[in-house]
Amino acid sequence: MNTDNTTEAPHPGLSFAAFVTLMAGFMALNGLAVDTMLPALPAIGEELGVADPNDRQWVITAYFLGFGIFQLFYGPLSDRYGRRPVLLFGVSVYALFSIVTVFVSNFDGVVASRFLQGAGSAASRVLIVAIVRDCYSGRQMARVMSLAFMIFLSVPVLAPAIGQGIMLFVSWHWIFLGLALFALGLTAYAWAKLPETLRPEHRLPLSMGRVLTAFKVVVTTRNSIGYSVAMTLILGPLFGYIVSVQQIFADVFQVEALFTVYFAITAISMAIASLLNSRIVERLGTRMVSHTALCAMLIIALLGLLIEQLGYQNLFTFVAMQSTIMFCFGLSAPNFGAMAMEPVGHIAGTASSVQGCITTVGAAVLGFLMGQSFNSTTVPLISSFAVLSAMAIGVVLLTEGRMFKALHEAPVAK
């Protein structure tokens, strides 16, 4: 683990910029698999005979579930066999089932292949966090993750337009072919350039007892489980927004043709927030930044509900509200992830697996429930942001005892 700029480069063969960019590229696999699908959902539903528009949300939810559940397996495997081979295997699985989906001709098959595509992509979620944790810690880790997160967040801005652009010329099946080609390109580059970051002396035996012990450490270490649950609560309504966003702009605001533009406007605020976070987190501290953003998220959601109840909700107010909420998310999520990982860095692979499974599966379930409650208004979405951000504040208070601990980071609580 590299903790300062004077020690040996933690990723030889790759510059800092190349390392961050490659990590962001692997992170982008997940965003591309989700966001390029959004404009394709009506076409998928129509071609495969899906009568209820809410059922089309399974194309997104199935992917999230596979992405979440299989994170449990990649961490222990990477602690035993190293980060590099496990990452390359998972991304290859992602590419394989992207290709399989091109040839699927029924909705159940699409849902199943999406689940397995997510299962492959889960390796990128686990291994990127573990690789970064192998190389950096503390605020440096938060900075690296924030920079990678910033690049990654360009995906939601561009991906829906990419998916829509592809469908102007060919069918939705070709989106999956594009995903496969991108994954294979990343795999080839990482095979040639990415070194193994887990030192041989830090490898752990693959045994059920050790894995269960590591799981116990993760879920009984207060900061680890506390910030994982808080992340789940703020990620849930974001997933709900993603699975229902096409319906919101088409059915509520009647701007289906331009929904990719409005989605990009709301998404770009997260990238801006991540860039800001990378500039201020080392000076202000992860807690001050993320706790302030979490409180602001609650206030904005409550204001959105008030606007809705007064009958003033329109396209402009909704886009403004959603953009500011996602800005707050961009200041919270990277810091929550770094704080959850910090006390369990000695078992980074397994820790990342457990934390990722908790946050992704939990958020997928919450987001799916929110998406299924879509009733041609924005009330379910805004209510979920308000309720779940308030619950996240409660979890942070239970975890830390108080909020807004600034320059002096709190000691690890167990």
C-alpha cells in the first residue's frame, strides 16, 4: 500500500493518470450496461411483447441483481489468486453475455443474460476498489476514487445518447455488441499494462472459515457496515430514478424524444461534484464533505415534495431538483465508500465484496420497489429521496455518534 508520494510507485508501468483512467474505464462498464439501455427499453418491450411498461424495468433490475450478488465471490477469489486474473475473468464474462444477448429472442432470455452480464461486471466493482485500496489509503484513496468516479460519471451523460444514436441506424441488439467490444478492448489493455497490485505475502488462503471470519469483520466493524448501509440508502432512490427515468420524461413531462438530453443534464452534476470532491476532500475531510451533502440532499428532496404538493412541479423544477440531488450524491458516494473501506483494508478484496453486495443488492431492491410504484407522477421518486436520505442521516449518527467531524478524522470504531 502506498500512503505518500515519496514511496515506490504502487502501479509500475502505469502513470497516475493512466491508472485512474483505466480504473474509470472498468467502472464505466457498469454505467454503459445500464444507461445505454434506457432509450432502448420501449423498443425491447415492443419487440419482445412486454405489455406492462413497468415490466421493462427488469432489463435494468436483473443486471443490478447479478452485479450485486456476485460481488461476494470475486473478493475472496482476488484475495487468494490476485486482483488481475480475477478482474480479467469477470470482464470476459461480461463481454460473453453481452454477445449472447445479441442473439436472444425472448424477454425472459434477455433478463437472464442481463443477470449474467451483471455477474461478470461485478468483478470490476470489487476489484477496482480493492486495487485502489492496495495502492492508496485514507484521503488519498478518496481522491483517487473521486477522480475515477468523475471520469466514470461522464458515462451517464453520454451513454443514453450513444444508445439512442445506435438505434437510429440499427436495432437495440447492436448496443450489446458495442458493450462487448468495449469490454474486450479494456481487457486487452489491462492484460498488457496492468500489474498485479496484491503482494504475494498478502495473499490469503481460500477457505470457508477464513471467508466467514472476514465477512464477520466487515459486518461488525461499525464504520464499515454503517457507511455501507448509508450508501445503500442513498443509492436506492438513484437506482429508482434510473429504472423509471424514461417513463418519467415520457409520461409525466411528454418529452420522450429529448429525455436523453435532460438525463444528461441531471447526470453531469454528479461529475462536477466528484471533481469538486477531489479538490476539497483532503483539505476538509471526508466526513465534513459527505455529511454536509447528505443533509443538503434531504432538504432538496423535501423542497421538491413541497413544490409537487403546491402544484408547481414542471420540467424545469424537476430537472433542477434532480440535478442538485445528484450533485449531493457525487459529494457523498465516493467518501462513504472510502470511509467504509478504511478500517478493513487488511481484507480489502473480501471487504469490497461484502460492502458491494450489501449496497448494490439493497439499492436494487429499493430502486425496483420505487420503480414499480411509478404512477405517472414524480411523487414516488421524490418521496424515496426524502425518506431514505433521512434514514441515512440516522445511520451516520448511529455510526459516528455525531456528524461533521472535520479535519481530525474519527478513530475507527468497532
